[in-house]
Amino acid sequence: MSNGDLNATLGCLLSTASAQVAQWPQYTGHFTGYKLVRLKCDVKTKCGLAFKRHEYAIAAPYRNALPSLPSSGKFITVWSRRNKVDTSVRHSEVEWL
């Protein structure tokens, strides 16, 4: 996938995520700084399947990049467009693009 395609994918995912939470004011600016990632495996949560293998998603930067975000330790925060929530995912299950 070209760099232009990846930027378009990032923009689309950021728009989708922002639209999903637009009715709640506490989410204003929530996705600022989120980066594009690709999942290396299926990720299931109590809400059901959050991500499929090779799916693109947006993730919060590491904790040291933005200290106010919950990303820390062995996990990062990734937005699930299926479940419409942030989901903690192991670093090893994510490829940063």
C-alpha cells in the first residue's frame, strides 16, 4: 500500500471514529495524535470481535509520547470501529505503520 493510501486510510478511520462518538462531548479531540496500525491477529473482547487479522486501525501513541492516554506497559490503546470503544491490545499484536 502506498504512503498516500495509508494517509487516506488513517484519515478515514479518524473520521469514522470521531463520527461514532460525536454525540459525547468528552470525546472532543480524543483521537488527536492517534496513529495508523495493522493488527497481526484476531482480537476478541467481551464485546465480541474487536479486530480481524491484517485489519487497519488507529492507536494511541505510547504513554511517554502522550502521558494523559492510558497506553502503558505491554498494552496499547486501539480504537475498534466494530465495538466503538478503545480496546487494550498487546504491543506484539500490532504493527505500527
